[in-house]
Amino acid sequence: MNKGLFITFEGADGCGKTTQMNLLKDYLIQNGYEVVLTREPGAKGLGEQLREILLNYDGEVADRCESFLFLADRAQNIETIVIPSIKQGKIVLCDRHIDSTVAYQGYGRGLDLDEINYLNNIATGGIKPDLTYVFDVDVETSAKRVGDEKDRMESAGKEFFNRVRNGYLELAQKEPKRIKVIDSTRSIEEVFQDVIKEFRK
Ligand code: TYD
């Protein structure tokens, strides 16, 4: 059975990960690979409706409820998109995944990290990305990129942002083989050179 690759794109809001994911997609296709794009929250199908609730619901959302909705979306993405594509030998590029829940709900909202790891493991069935990029930006750069039109998560404030950012950096220290931190305050082209470099490795 052919085995593809599972690559995830992470970082705080406004880090530019989606731009880099699309650039890598074009690069891989040009080099003859079959590529599948997906995202969390909001994979094709049910995930789109879960994303709508997570980003736009304007009533009270309990922290644990928020976590479970992200995890439900993840379980759906892994089972219906990621696993079938990897089995077909494709390269799956996923915009956010397990590390987002650790960074945002764990470091950001303050939920227990062991509990989140345990739940992530249930949601994914134990599958982990082969490679994860963390696009690192400071709060000022992020604010400029996000602009004034913020969704529910992006409205959480500066301190929340910094907790999330530090969460990602700590995660990368714990799992240096899988997680590569890329300085994303630089130009799109410069960042992309690093993206390719890590992919080739
Ligand atoms: P995303 O669509 O990547 O938004 P952006 O392009 O603005 O980064 O992610 C939506 C939001 O959901 C983002 O603010 C991070 C948040 N999120 C979590 O809090 N936990 C999670 O597990 C995931 C997957 C996302």
C-alpha cells in the first residue's frame, strides 16, 4: 500500500500559514505529487457547519464545549479526508490540526494540557502529522495582517495571542523532530524558501 504524507500548518492568527500552504501545494503539484488540501475547523462536508458555529456563534460558548467541537471536527477530517488520502499515496496539507487545540484551548484558554493531549489522541486515532510547520509572528505583525474584521477567536486579545504563541514555541521544543518553527515576520518568498527546505529534509 502506498503511503502518502500528512503535513500540518500551524501558528497564531495572521501568521500567514494559509498563504504558505497554497504555495507549497502549487510547488508539489508542479513536481508531480498528488495533493489534498484540508483544514480544521471546516473540512469539506459536516466540518463546514461546525466551523460556522465555532467562528460565528455569538452567544455564550463554554471552553470545554469549544474544545469538543474542535475535536469533533478533527475526528471527521481525519477519518473522511486525511486517512483515505494518505492510503492513496497523496500528500495531505492541513490548515491547523492537533497543535491548535493545545495552543489555543490549552495555553490560550488554560485547559489542562494532559487532558487535551488525551482527547486529541482519541479524535485522531493516534495518527500524528509527519511534519508540522509553526509560522511564528509577533502580536503587532499579526494585528496588522488580521485587520479590523475579526472572528470570534481573533477577538480574544493581545494576552491571549501571546499565550498561544508561546504555547506553539513550547510545543516545538518538546517535539523538535516533527515541529519546525519558521520566522514569519519576513517576506512571503523568504518564508517559503524555508518551507521548501524543511519539506526536502
Ligand atoms: P483558521 O481558519 O485557521 O483562521 P485563521 O486563518 O484566521 O488563522 O482558524 C480558525 C480559528 O480557530 C483560529 O482562531 C484558531 C482557532 N482554533 C482553535 O482555537 N482550536 C483548534 O483546535 C483549531 C483547529 C482552531
